[in-house]
Amino acid sequence: MPRSQEVFPKDTTPQKMVLNVLHQIREAEQDTEIIYEQVEPEKGGLVYRFLIEDEEVERLAARLVYNSFSRVLRIKVMPPELHDAHQRWAINSSRVWCIQGLLNLQESNLLGNGVGTTFAGFTGAYTGSAAEPDFFFRPDTSDFPTIVIESGWEDSMPHLRADKDLWMLGNQSVQLVILLGWTVTGGGTVGGRAEIWRRTAAGGGDGLTSNEISIFPTPSPGLDSISFTKGQLFGQAGVTAPQTILSLEVQMLREIIGELYNRLSE
């Protein structure tokens, strides 16, 4: 994947930053990641707001994140279908929960989801940050998501982990962040893994813990689902039986990706 990584001179104005970023976005002809480092918070937030209102940014389905703690502005342009396969996975899973009777009609109507929605209002060291997740679940009564999925190439994992910190340390609503890292060999073989991050009193100094599941290659039978409770999914919204276990089955994601590559190879 093409990647551009730059540092603006300290005297660069927000207007010049915006023009530089827009030029790079317009030059993109394929899946591209544009990264600017050492962007000061007073400039980063302003640049972000300018960009999300630009028609070209919207047309190219660019997704932006500005992390005021790491001072990184990152733009993903023209993400490939592989990086969006999780959207269908998550939405289909929520339908399964309804079919299985784990969510009632009122709860199903309360549960929202989306892609690329701008979230601001982060706190603490992340004040001034803003992000557009690759997918999220959020009850309609909440300002922030409760579950976030971020997806990218394997070599972007350090940036995805910084996104995870933004979501989980910059607010208290997000209960679960799933990071999907992908590879594709020259022969077209897909590799992928999921890092699942949770809040826990037994975690490290940041109160977070994680586990990993292989997507491709398919692992031996065993842990192959990502589980959480209805209470975690709905946050402060009142639901019946909040300790009910819900899950995202990784095998469903494998099948979706298999269908995708069968179609692309025809």
C-alpha cells in the first residue's frame, strides 16, 4: 500500500496544511495512507474540520483521524473492499442476535451502527482529537460508540493501536475495540488477524487487556468468537438481561471474505 509520511515545518499555517493534504488526496489512484506527524493540537483540530467538509475528501471515501496525544493526522484514501468486509460481518451478526432472540425488537431499534462518522469530544490527554471509525456500534441514546472496529494493512498496526488508545483512553464509553490487520501475498493469498482490546480491572497500567484470533490461516478448533455482554454493547441504555452474552463469529467473517475474493477473481 502506498504510504506518505511527512512532518510540517512549525510555521506552516493550517490553511497550507489543508492545501497540502488535499493535493495528496487528489493524487491518490489507489488505496493510500497519508500520515502527518508532529501536528500541534491547535492546528490539527482545525485542519481536521476543514478536511471533513471538503467534497473531494467525501467523494474518495477518505477516513480521517487526528490524535492530539501522538500529534498524528492520518488519512486513509480509497480503502479496499477487504478492509470493509467487517461492516457486513458486524451488521449480519446483529441480525443473528435478533433471530436468536438475544435482542428484542425495541433493543434492535435502539442499536445504531455506522462507518466514517466523525466523533470528537475526547478528554484528558486526547482533548482536541477527532476520529472516523471503520465501523461502530452505538445505542441511539449515547454520544460515543460502545464497540469500534478498525481495519488496515498489517504494517499499519502501530497506527491502529494508537487509534485503540484514542477510543479507550480518550473516553469511557467504548468497551471493546477490534483491530483487523491484513496481508495479501503476490499470489493473492489473504492473511489476517484480529486483536481484541477490552477494559479490565486486571489489565496493565492503562486498564486494558487483549487477545488475538487468527482469521487467515484458519486456526485449529478453539477460540473463534469475540464475545461481550448486552450491557457492554448498550452502555448506559437500559436493556433486558444485560449479562446476556453476544458474539461476533470469526468464521462468518472468513466466509464473507471468501465470497469477496471469489467475485473479484471471476
